[in-house]
Amino acid sequence: MNWTRQQPVEIDFFSLLQQHSLLQLQTAADGFVLSATERVEALEARQGIKARICWFGAPLGTEKLAQLLELLRAEQSTVLLSAGSPHPDLTAACYLGLSQPLSESLQAKLKEFGSSIAAELVYLDGSVCLTSPGLLVMDMDSTAIQIECIDEIAVLAGVGEQVAAVTARAMNGELDFAQSLTQRVAALAGAPQTVLADVLQQLPLMPGLTALVAHLQARQWQVVIASGGFTYFTDALKAQLGLTATYANVLEIADGKLTGKVLGAIVDAQRKAEVVAQVAAEYQLPHSQTVAIGDGANDLPMLAKAALGVAFHAKPKVQAQAKAAIRQGSLLQLLYLLDPAL
């Protein structure tokens, strides 16, 4: 089947992929040529895939696909298209198999293209296998949960605007995290410890968190939280979700009130990165099976340390530097980026 801009025809790729497990797309001067592969050919073709582009979050329209193929044309003359859903609660994603990795400049253009069409386009040049034991290290605030706990505590303590302003600057990488945390916690001095229970009582989990954790744990994955937040909340999540471990800061409490200090060493960006290596070693997991996900600048070292680092609903700086990004939608979509090894 030939598709050209002079005679554009909308193609139902998902219907075709129900009949054929793999479609071959070959770029042409004014469009592309689509052909189906038989089962044996498909298996052989999959073995030649060196990198993938995962497309989800928006329908795969023919015109948009043509634009993407035109973008890839300089480095990829043939692309293999497949589709699949890693979880019953997720719609099918499309995967474009590439015969060779993309250059950094083309990867940057791919990110720009994804943003322009409001779709999630994630380039993957490695393969973390969903069905083999692995490790997921998550940030807590604005990743595993929908809020920044310290900001909510501050509101109840009457210093909400003051603390939220510092939090925003810290998450954007404008301030040293440890110094900003010390400054924010100091502003909480004298607040009754009951404010912690008040925040915990209405702790909003990120959509998809529970399903993601259960899906990974059923496949022998270790799931950990490494947070610059507080153990009061991470301990509760550990108990609720059955997490392997959690790492966070301990708020000092005396006479029923917050003292404005944390006990022990601060869990900062470097410590979060260390957790990835530490837990992987403890459970004898290869680096190739490590994943980290977070939203703030203090998550960047952790994202860089893992085999797959994912920026989730992240600040622009984090999206730009992370290996992969999920800009919108649920946390469960992380499963799209893991190889099902079917």
C-alpha cells in the first residue's frame, strides 16, 4: 500500500496490526510504502531492531505518522510498526522499531515533534524487560502522590505561600535542595505534629500508582521510594503498597510539635541516586533492569543512574535532560516503556 500527500488516505493501523503482528513502513519522497510481514519474517525482523520509539497518549493518525517518518528519513529508511497494551487499563501503544539508534540531534527533534502534536513519543535505545526481575525507584512528592507534602504541611502551619515559593524554585533547580529543605522545614517550627496526620489522611495517590506497583510486584520487581520528603508519609505508603523499602527525611518532633529540624543526613539528589545502585546490589539485579522516575531537578542524578530514567509530569529542565519523559496521563503508562519480551 502506497500513501502519498497527493492522494492521502487514512489508514487504520490498529486493524491492520490485528491481522499482521508487524507492518513495514518504507519512506518515500512524498509519503511511505506500507507492507505486511508474515510471522517468520516478523520474528526475524524483530531481532534486527536496535532501538524503538513508543507512541501513546494520542491516536496514531496517518498524516502524523508520515510527518514522523519524514523526520526519521535521514537516518532510517525502513521502520517496523507494531502495537500492544501492557495492561488491561491501558489502551494500545504503537512501537516503531528502528534498525539503528538515532543521533542525539534527531532525538532532540523527535522530542520537539512529540510536543507539537500533543502525543507521547519516547525514544528507547535500551531494553528493560518487564518479565524479568527488576527495580523501580520512585520519587514521592508529585510522582507517587499528587501533592508536595511539605507545602500542605506549611498551609496548615500558616506559612503556605512562603514555603511553596521555595519548593517551586528547588524543584526547578534554582536552589540547592538540601539548603532549601532546611529553610522550608525551619519555617514549620512550632507547628503541632497533628498537621502530619491531617495531610496523610487526605494523601492523594497518583493515578495508576497502585496498579503499577501491583503489576511489577507480580513479576518479581522490587519497588522503592527515594524521597526528599518525609518518612511519616513514605512509611505509610510502604505499608499500604507493600513496597520493598523507602528512603526519606525524618522530621524532629518534641513535645508534640515540629522543631523545624530534620534528624540525620538529608536525602538529597546524590543520596537518591545511591539508592538505585544500593538496592540493585542488595537484590542482585543487573543495572540493565533498573528504572527510576521523578519530576524534580533533584531527581536528575537518580534518573541518570538508572538504565531507564523517566521524567514524569516534570519541570522543563528535567524533561530536557531525562532519557525519557511522560508529560501527561497516569503513572501506569510507565509500563509502555518496558519490553514485554513476548
